[in-house]
Amino acid sequence: MTLMTLLSFALALAIAAAIPGPGVTAIVARALGCGFWGTLPMIIGLTLGDLIYLSCAIFGLAAIAKTFGTVFLVLKYLGGAYLLYLAVKLWRATPDEGLGATVSRDASPWRGFLAGLLVTLSNPKTMVFYLAFLPTFLDLAAIDLTSYVELCLAVIAVLLVVISAYALAAAKARALFRRPKAVRAMNRGAGAMMAGAAVAVVSR
């Protein structure tokens, strides 16, 4: 794979990742409630979901993946349900607990990781990018092990940069709110965003 092809893929992925969707909304809401480090497991889960779809496209599993309609629906509703659960926890968090403290205590890194993975696997935009757009962009039959590793590294690098930028911005905004009323408003705003992400995941 040429450097130009790899850079073109990275640019296309960066543009797709930067467009706000359920994943970005969930990340921002999580960062508002838990800060950047509390959001990192969800970012890793989102990235793994992309790597799974990339692997499906490259190894010719796209047709199989598309036939798993029931599995896709289960993943979609699981992801939506967990995001809604987080939304409720954020909404109900009280100012004296600190911003998102209830969610921080209740949501383990593993749960955050699983939520990120489910959101990506149930996101039609991600599926279309890898299983429909990618085959028209790259000659998947010509990709060898080296090219596959290069693409995986590009996915990891791009998503960590783009998604982390959203998380960092939200975490910095979180630090500006210290008064009880502001904390409550931020908690409920983050909860509403998380609920919106849950609806977006389920309705698509």
C-alpha cells in the first residue's frame, strides 16, 4: 500500500469520525460527566468496533455481517439501553456529589468500554463506511498482512486523535462548572445528550 493511499484513507476516516453522531454524542456526554480519563475506556471500545468492521471488510466477511440482522438489532438495543441507563444516572446526580460522581462510581471502565463497543457496532454510519464505502476506495483483494496492519494503525491513530479531541474539549468545559446550580445543569445537559445518543442508536 502506498503512503498516499494510506493518507487518503486516514483523511476519509477522520472526516467521517469528526461528523457528530451517536458515538461522538456519547463521548461528549461521558466526558462532561466523568472527565477525560473516565471516558478513555469508551474511546477504546469505539476504536475496537471500527477495527472489527475493518477486519470484516478486508477478510471478506461483509456479506456474513450483513446477514446477521438479529445480532445487529440485539447490539443496537443493548447499546441504546446502556446509553439510556447512563443518561438517567447523569440526570439524577446531585450537585453535592460533584459533576457526574454518581456515574463515575457506578460505571466501571469495563462498562464504559462495552458501551463504546456497542455504540460503534450498532452505528449504521460506521457499517456503511467500512462495508460499503471502503471496498470502492481500496482494492481489498490486494491487501496483505502488512497493509492490514497499516490500516489498523491508521484507524487507531485517527480515532484516538479525533475522538479524544471531543472528549478533551468536553472535559475542559466540565471544569468550568463548580457552583451547585451549574453542576446540576451540566449533569442534566450531559444526561440529555446521552439520552439523545441512545435514541439515535435505536432509531437508525
